Amino acid sequence: MKVDLTVFLIIVGCALVTIIPRILPFAIIRRLQLPKPFTKWLSYIPVCLLTALVVQGAIRQTDSIPAINGLHLLIMLPTLFIAMKTKSLLITVITGVLCAALVRLIF
Amino acid sequence: MGSDIKSDVEYIHTNEALTFMQGVKDCIPTLLGYIGIGIAAGVIGTSAHLSIFEIGLLSALVYAGASQFIICAMLVAMSPPSAIIATTFIVNLRHFLMSAALAPHFTSYSLLRNVGIGALLTDESFGVASLRTSKGLPINDRWMNGLNVTAYITWIMACMAGGWIGSWIGNSEALGLDFALTAMFLALLVLQLAALPSSKLRHYLFLIACTIIAVYILSSFFSIYMAVLLATIICAAIGAVTEK
């Protein structure tokens, strides 16, 4: 049950910078009426963010132009197919993990 | 007059059905993702020489998968605490966007309840909640708390379990656990698109193409987390401007 002081302070610091962006909109938006263009912009956030997070996994940063992680794409294709076919979160995640394990076993 | 009362009753009824337990149930499909990534995060914590208690503290206080991976990686690399904290801040700025998108649905609740909901918001609970709102279904505080608290407890337990088995599992990448995160984002994206009316689909597919290109281009200038953030901000704006 040892906790290193430096590690503890890093954890607390990281916790603070993580919780602020999480709670700030909840603390302020309830006080003001949002302008229409802003709510319109917000409505497009989920799809753009989820796309960006998926792409993030497939990109490997290098010193020059970013490389595309081919193995990652190879795992992603059957996962995407299963996601569209089943529309199930659970089955998609299981498929993804199994494909990733399989691809890494082979390559 | 009579019909007004009836619709009020119906409204209360549908809202009443959205209990804490329903939130717990709606969280279940995402749990495997949390468990998979949580165990992986715990294993990586062990490899960064964190004790199980420190891993538990990290997962309970920071409660963000990607950041926990990065914090551990930077600890191993002996990065200065200021750099670790600054990187964590950038990685988690996206939560600001998610909170801003969900907060308008909770304006009728007290500040404390709002802060409670925001503090436990994750990519996945945001995905599940915005899936409901994009279908025009209501969300409320009890349901959101059920969703959030289930995920939170599962996450902490998975991280600590990962820390415990970390000593003998060796390499979590070989087991494909790290891909659970991407698979979950992919599934949430497909579910979002499936919930759209077909008239809007073309516009969204255009936006997805924009986002893919934007992340790729931006990632050659910024860190990948900054690229994700900027691409989201820019492409959502493109979406709002090009909306018909």
C-alpha cells in the first residue's frame, strides 16, 4: 500500500486538469441561453469526435509525414463490418479484440 | 385541456421509466470495453512501477483511459510532472466538447447534480447518451448517474485487477485488449449513423471524410491528441455551416 509522494502529486495534478473541462460546461451552460449556431455546432461534435478517435488509432506519428498503421486498418475492416451488420456495441468490441489478437498472432 | 393532462401524464411516465437501473442496464454493452481497456491500463501501470493502490488512485481520480496510458508511459520516460500534467490536460480537452454537448439537457437540475454528472462523463457514456438524444429520446439525471456510476466502479475494479494480473500477463497488446478502445469508438460511430434519418446521412458521411483527412493532416503538425481536438472543432463547424 505504498504511495510515492511525487506519483501522488502527479495523479492529483492530472485529476484537476481532467475534471475541469468535464464539469465546466455543466456549471456554466445552465446559466445562459446558448445561441443557435453554437447548439448547431455542438450537434455535430459526436460524429466528428468519434471519427477522429477512430482515425487516431490508425495513425502512427513519425518524424516526417504521419504513417498509416496497416495492421490497425486490417483489424478495423472486419470490426467495422460487424458493427454495421449487428449494430451491437458488445459484439463489435469482442470482434475487434479477437481480430486484434488474431492479427498479432499471425504477423 | 383533457388532452394536455394526458400528454403530461405520458411525459412523466416515459421520464419515470428512465430510472437509475435503466442507466445501469444501458451501460452493460459498454462494460466489456471498460474491462478490456481497464485491465490493459492496469497492466501498463504495473510496468510503470505503480503499486496496485496507486493504480486504483489513478483510475479513481483521473478516470480517463487514454490519459492513464499516457501518464504511465511518461512516468516510464521520466518526464517532468509539469509535462505529464500539461499533456493530460490536452488529451482531455475533448471532454469539454462532450460536456458542452450534453449539458443543455440537464439545465433544470441543481449545480451539484450537474457537476456530479460532468465529473464522471466518459467517451463511452457520452456516446450512449448522445445516441439517445440524437434519436430524440429523453435523458435525465437518474439514468445518466446509473450509466456513469456503473462505468466508474467497473473501471476502477478493472484497472486494479489489471495491476494485479500485470505481473504475470506480460504483454496486453498480444491479447488485443488495446484494440477494445478503437472498436468501441467504431461501434458508437456506426450506431450514431444508423440512428440518423437517411436524408442527413450524405451530409454526415461528407463530414466523416473531412474529419479523417483533417486528423491525418493535423497530426503532421500537432500531437495526435491536439489533432483529434482541432479536427473535431473544425469539422463540426464545417457541419454547422454546410447544413441545409
